[in-house]
Amino acid sequence: MILTKSLSHNILVAMENTQADYSQLPLYGVRVIEFCHMVMGPTCGMILGDLGADVIKVEPIDGDTTRRLVHQGAGFFASYNRNKRSLALDLKSEDGLRVAKALCENADVVVENLRPGALEESGLGYAALSKKNPRLIYCALKGFLDGPYAHRKALDEVVQMMGGLAYMTGPEGRPLRAGASVTDIMGGMFGVIGIMSALRQREHTGRGQQVMAALYETTVHMVAQHMMQYVVTGVPTQPMPQVPRAWAVYDSFQTKDGESVFIGIVSDTQWKIFCEAFKQQDLYKDPDLKTNAKRVEARARIMPILNSLFCSMTKADLMAECERIGLPFAPVVKPHELFDDVHLRESRGLLDVRLPDGRQTKVPALPVTMGGHRTEIRQDLPRIGQHSREILFEVGFREEEIELMISTGVILAED
């Protein structure tokens, strides 16, 4: 028996409404199957989804383990899984694999960031899937690209340590990981670049291809400037907390009310503007402070004066004056305070989203505009298996097949 008329009609109406609303998005019509967890893979899928792709998140029956992380991992799922539909599937079962293969045979893109060889062992690697779907673009996001390290397991900290980023972030002898999942996020972005390039190439060749991006190589790319500094100067770079200053004033200052404000004075023109606005004519007239190079050498003399000056002002007054005269400045902000940032709120940099438990909140938007518009959230963070029924129907499974797989635990679906 084919799917009941009422359910079929409801699903088709929902699909038509989605098409009518979002058909102008750049990746509209592209179907992506995501076998991902944690940050790197979900970031890749999220960006594709934000740009209009239909992203189907394939997760275990009990849900992506990222949903249950605590402490610093508690925000991972909520950050990187919007604009996706959820299919909860037992990939260890024969029927579950049959469903996954059917999905991939009808997909434009597969994205995966599981351990090396995991999907190949199940017949879901690129070699097997491309035989049935030669137009498939298969993006594998790993710890390392092919080479001597390819077999290793990688974490954000692992590649930051071995890629030089942790050395550059902490003080000498105290390597420190960056304060966000920078390699995971950027690695996912490189995956998107590869996928979109492959989609473009497919227009000419008619064939898909495998795309790979990796955490380690992403980290090395980020520290390339320090590698090339060594080439140019012959001197190894020092960690950022100890690196010699390129500018005389490039620091965070304490204010009267116990807050911190960063101020940068990076040109001779800005030095003049600062001295005039803050009534520091003696500093401006001093011939030993006329150029940035001279001011760098005189930092030990300048900084106590600036510390005393800025400490006599409130944070609000100091920032207002810097904004008035056009000096680079920034308050030192904690992440949770960004929800109240006026610029993010008024520029649609924060989007409304519903968490799987029903709570309404905001989440940072993709940091781009296209035609003057920000990307939108078309699909809230999905509940486990929220879309299992409709996805299987779209692929061609009959109602009785779907119900049987639900009853036998092959898939999890909402009633």
C-alpha cells in the first residue's frame, strides 16, 4: 500500500511551501546527507543549509552524542545544527544501511567526519556510492589529509599543539588552545569551499568527486604567516603574548569603573588625533615620539601615562571619545554578553531559533550578506528523528515499510 493520501498531501504541501519561500537561495535544490558529529562536520552542513541546501542529518537512534555534551561542549549542537532535518537511523542494521544507501543514491553531496574508514566498512564510502551515483560529491572531513598521519585520531587541541597554534597563543612554555573551536570551524569552511567548487566543476564534467579537508592542515594554514615570517627574517617568531610590538599603543586598559577597553593607535595620524583629543600636547610635541618606530622604543615611558589617563575615565566615556575621534577601540566582552550587542541585534546578526526542548533563543547568523540580506533560519534545531517519516517517503519508501522499520527500531520517528 502506498503512503496514505492525507500524509502524502501534507508532506507535499510542506515541500511546496518551502520551495516557494526559498527558491532564490544559492544552494536551493542541492540535497546534502550529513553523517557528522561534534563541530567540524556539522559546521560544514550548517553553512550549506544556511545557503539553501536541503541538509539531512543522519544520526543514531538515540541521537547525535553532541546533543548530550556538557560544560564547554554544551553549546556545540545548538550552534551548528540549524537548517537541517533529522533522520534517526540504526546504521548497524541491514535495513538501516539500505535506507542510508538509498539516501546517498539520490543526493548531490555527502558530508562525513567519522573516524577514518568507518563509512567505508559499511559500504558508504565514496568508491562504493559513486558507482551508483557518479554525480555525487563526497566530502570527508578528517584529522589529517592523506599521508603519514592519516591514521591518527585528532582533536582540536591535538592539531593546535602540533600545528604551532597553541605555541603562538600562550606565553612561552605554556601552550594554550585558542578560546573557540577555530580549527574545527575553519576546517568545516574549507569543506564548504571544496564542495561548492566541486558543484561548479560538475556543471562542466557531469561527474562528482571526493573532497577532503582536515584539522591539521587547516591549523598549518592559519600559522602560515608565522612560518613565512621565519623565511623572510630568519628569526623564529615568539608567542603572541611576548612578541615585540609593531605599534606603540596596542593594549587593553583598565578604566575607572573596573572595566577593560582595548585601544590601538597604529599610525602617526592617529597619534596626533589622540594627543589633541585627550589634551596630551606634550607627548605630541616630543621629538622622541614623532614616529611609530620611536614610540615603540619609548613604550616604557608612554604606557604609565596612558594607564593613568584612561584609568581616570569610565568605560562608557572612554569608548565614546574613541568613537568620536575615530580611534580603533573595543570593550573586552564575554561571549554571553554578545546577546545584548546593539550592532548584532540591529543588523540581524542574531537569529531567532528554537532549541529541541522548545526554548526560544538567538544564535549568531552566518557572517555574510548576499544582496544586502542575511541568511535566515528555515528550520529550527531538529528533535531526534523529527523528519524521519517525510524523508523516507521522499526517497521512495512505502508507508508499511516505514512503519515496520519504526516498530523494529531501525528508525526513530515522531508520531
